[in-house]
Amino acid sequence: MIVRAYIGLGANLGEAANTLQVALQAIGLLPESWLLAASPLYRSAPVGYLDQPDFVNAVACIETTRPPLQLLTDLQALEEQSGRQRTFRNAPRTLDLDLLLYGDCVLNEPDLELPHPRMHQRGFVLVPLLDIAPDIIIPGVGPANRCASLLDLTDLVKLE
């Protein structure tokens, strides 16, 4: 079965914008998966741990036949290839790839929650998501555009 999935991308170490472009190419090469769309890049302030550089963020849309946990494993392998180290929650990172949505799947596993928790509270996820899927519904939450309208998006800057 082919499923449409959305992946959040973020980085704030090294050449972050370039890292995201390389990651998008790598996502397009994942087994049994096809890159359909990618949002523009955005700069955003860090969340949680604030003593770090701003992030560059984007969202990609793929179609895949990979099950969600296998897709997550594939994404984590791409993070590791970029030098990602998980030192502490909300730490600076070379690459962060989050499986945001997997069709209309709702999943609550120890290694994966779908839809991604808090995505509906994050402008750096919602704005790029809405760029490529303006009418998307977040299962269990509702229309993403309604969620975005409730957020302060002043720190989010589209990169040229």
C-alpha cells in the first residue's frame, strides 16, 4: 500500500541550509519511497534550549510503501550519516528528521508517535507543511491552517 507521509527537517549546526538540501536529495533516494514535494527553507528561533543558533527548517512530502517504524529507522540513519549526536533534549543538531504524518495513521509506540506530538504547536513545522499541503488535516487535531492561525509566527523567516 502506498502512503503519503510528511517529514520535518531541521538543522542548526554547520551549513544548515546546505545540509537540508542534501537531506532532501537523500530522502528522495530512500527505498520504496518517492519525494513528491519540499517546502521552502525557513529560519526559526530554537525551542526549549535557547542557547544555540537559529534553525533552518523545511517539510518534505513523500509517498512510500515502507511501514512507519521502518521509515523512521531510515530517517534516523540519514541523521547519523550527517553526524547527528543525541546529547540532550532540544540540543543543537547537524540534522533532525521527524516523521510528522503517515497517512491518517495514529500511533503511540515507545519509539514513534503519529501524528508527531506538538507539531500542531510549532510554526516551523506548520508553515512549511502548509506550503506544500495547504488543506492538510492533522489526525486527532484538525486542520493545520487553523492550528497555524493560533500561533505567533513572527520569528519565522522564509529564506531566499
